[in-house]
Amino acid sequence: MIKSVLAALIAATPGVASADSFTFNAALERAAADAPSLRGRVAGVTAAQSAAVAADRLPDPTLDVGIQDFPVTGPDAGRFNRDNFTMQKIGISQQFVNPAKRHARAARASADIGIAEAGVHVEGRSVRLQTALAWIDLYYAERRLDQLTLLDTSLGDLQSTVSARLASGSARPSQALEPDQLRAAVNDSRAELTASVAKARAALARFTGDPNPEVAGAPPELMVDRARLIAGIAALPSLRAMDAQTVAADADTQLARADKRPDWKVGVSYGRREPAFGDLVSVGVSIDLPFFPKRRQDPKIAAAASEAERARFDRTAAEREVLASLEGDLADHLMHHQRLENARQTLVPLTKRRAGLDMASYAAGKLDLGSALLSSLALAEAEIDAIAREADVARDAIRINMTYGPTTGGGDTQ
């Protein structure tokens, strides 16, 4: 089973490891192949599988060697084999754990494997989600930064116009400072966006292992299907991990009940005495006697059963929490989508039209330069804000699909 899990989470595409620019899916594949946290979870599965091999085995036999009935007082004190009691003894014993307990231990070991495998699923999804969001953040931060660069270019053209007007005497000398003032405001925004780019690149580097990753291509276009997501809630890795915890709690209860059944030990020994006397062979059986279960085994059984019940209640509460969280995220996604459409259909077109009218008025000498520049800045800010709103929609779609959708080999983007 775990091999199929790893095939989806760790398999890397040839050629991805040496790339510096990552498409969206290539970044996910690199992260799944290189993430140390995911490799650690896989090692945990291997450890659980190895431990399960010995879980239901009998204990090792015990070798007993000693001297029995050696005199320490009387006429033969400190002498070997001078009476008919002292003998050199060697024996072997084997403890037999009751079958119910062995079966319970095997069930607990199997549950531990399930918990470890669920951890691989959970960590794999977390790695993909964080990598995807880092890629999206870097992609849209660079787009917003590019938009500021276009504004810088337009400011340079405007500076030439102002210089020409100053030379002709049709502009006040103070107007020559206005483009520089606007450029200073733009530089503040550039510093903020540059920091956003650096942070997103650092996050992407964390998961891809590339010290200076770049994004390539476009982000995926993801559809959010509410009915499909709700139908698959029970199969989410986080809830399956809690299912595995419930199975482990049931195994613990089974193990506690098995303590009411006795274990036993069989031993055989050979005793060598003075040649004048015959050697002896001893065979014995010892059996545990659980005579007082009300004060010993029963409280442990009750505690284990309560833990199993708690695990089931926690699982139910977690599923309800996931459903509520999904509905909240869907509401945010709808809100962000509406805000994006408002920006595209209304805010940006109106701001662009106003900026064009103000620049035309400035060119005709009907508007001062400061007002025209503010309109240009407002247009740039509106376009940058539209890109930020598009990023919000993309982040929502990725987060919702990768958090609540089924695990797929393509980074949960189906």
C-alpha cells in the first residue's frame, strides 16, 4: 500500500531536478521529491513496518545456569559435591504469551503502520499546498512589480514633456518636481513588492531546494466544485489519519482485555550432582493468575475503551470542523471572485478612462500636472490591485482544491 502512496507523492519527473525555472506542476514534483519532512514521514512508515514484524512474536527463551543447594554452614561448608543436595544446574525456559494478547499486539502494530502511512499523506499534501502557494505568490508579485515598471516608463515620458514645457515657458518651474514626487511614491510601492517577491522566492526555495527559483508558464485554471469536495470529505488525509488513530485505540482496548487471560511459562532443567548420587531433571510450568481484575485489569480496560470513544468523538468533531472550514473558504472564494470581476469590469476601466481624460486635459492646458499625475498613479494602483485580486482568487482555488479535494498525482489540481 505504501508503495502506491509514495508513487504519487515522491516520484519526480526527469529533468526537473536541474531546472532553475519551474512551471507550477514542476515545482510540485520537485518539492515532493526533495522535501525532507516528507522523507522523514516515509522513514517513519519503514520503522513501523519493521516493528510490526516482531509485534506478535514470543519472547526469547531464557537460559538458566547456577548452583543449587550449596552448603554455607556445617562440616561441608564451602565444598562442592560433598553431600547429596548440591548440584550444578542448567536449564532453559520459554514464556508463552496468550494468543489474544499476541493478536492484539499485531493489531496495534498494524494500526501504527496505518498512522505512519496517513502521516505521509498529510505531509505530502501540506508540502504540495505550501509549494503551490509560494509559486502563486511569486508569480503575482512579479506581475505587480512589472506593472510598476510600466508606470516608471510613462513617468519618464511625462518628464520629457514637462522639460519641454519649461523650456517654452508654458509650465511653472515647480511642476518639474511633480514627476519626481510621484516616482518617490512609486518607489515605496516597489520596495514593498520587492520584499514580497523575495519572501515568495524564499518560500519556493525551501520546498524545491533551488536557491534562486524562478516561475515559468501560467498558473493552472482550477475549478471549485462544491458538491465534489463535500462528497470526498471522508477520504481526506487528515481525517484518515484520525481514523487510523481510532483503529489504534481499539487495538489498545483489545490489548487491555487480553491481559485478563493468563500467560504461562514452561521450563526444563538438568541438575548434576556428586557421582555417588544420580543426576536430576526438572520440568515446570508457571501460570499467571489474574485473580483481582476489578482493581487491576478492568480499570485499564475501561480507560482504553474511553480513549477509543474519545478518538471517535474527535473524528466526528474534526469532520464537522472541516465542513465548516470548507463552507467558509468557499464563501471567501466567491467574495474574491466578485471583487476581481468588479475590478476588471468597473474599477480599472473607469480609472483608465479618467486617467486618459486628465492627461488630455493637461495636454490642452486645462488641468494642472499634479492632478494628471495623481490620475496616472491611481490607474497604476487600480491595475496592481486587480492583479492582487486575481492572486486572491488563484490562491483560494488552489488552497480549496488541495485542502479538501482528492489526492492526485498531479498536485491535487484536478
